[in-house]
Amino acid sequence: MQIVERGKKMDIEIKEEASLVKIIINGDIEMMTIKSFKQKLFEIGQQIDKDIEIDLANVDYIDSSGVGVLISLLKLQKKKGKELIINKVSSKVLNVLKLSSLSDVFNI
């Protein structure tokens, strides 16, 4: 799935496996792309009763709205007794999560 909003582009690749759903993000997670990003992640979280693994290796930038979506998805997964795993985090995104004291909250 490709998201293009106000000149900003993000690709979301979804791979459903037996025990989890892998979501690979390519592009920045920020205000210009957040609406479609949030909608897609919540659609997956609400419709699929599996652990979710998000690959952020190709994300160079995430703003507070993107972090907020990840926190909301984590809460949704915990309500279902499922995990949200943040995998292959780029150094820039990891720094944002560390600065906001969230690197320990997510299963990275």
C-alpha cells in the first residue's frame, strides 16, 4: 500500500504469517502521512487477532503524532493479550524513542 499526502510518500507492506502480522514501513511517519498510517494500523489491529511486528528500518523520521499512533496500537494489542513488536529500528527513530523514554515501553 502506498500513501501519498501533500507530496509526502510512505509505503506500507503487510505480510500475514501464522502467528503474527509483519508491517514494513518505508518513508517518514509524520503529520503529512499520519492520517492514512493511523487508519491502516488500526484496521489491522482491530481486525486481526495476532501479534504485530513493525519494521522501522527504512523510517528516518517519526514525529509525536507517529509515536502517538504506536502507543495507541500498543494499548489495543495489550487489551487483546497480544504483542506489538518494534523491529529493525533506524538509529534516528531509536533516538526519538529513547529521548521520549519509550524505548523500554515497546518490545524493541
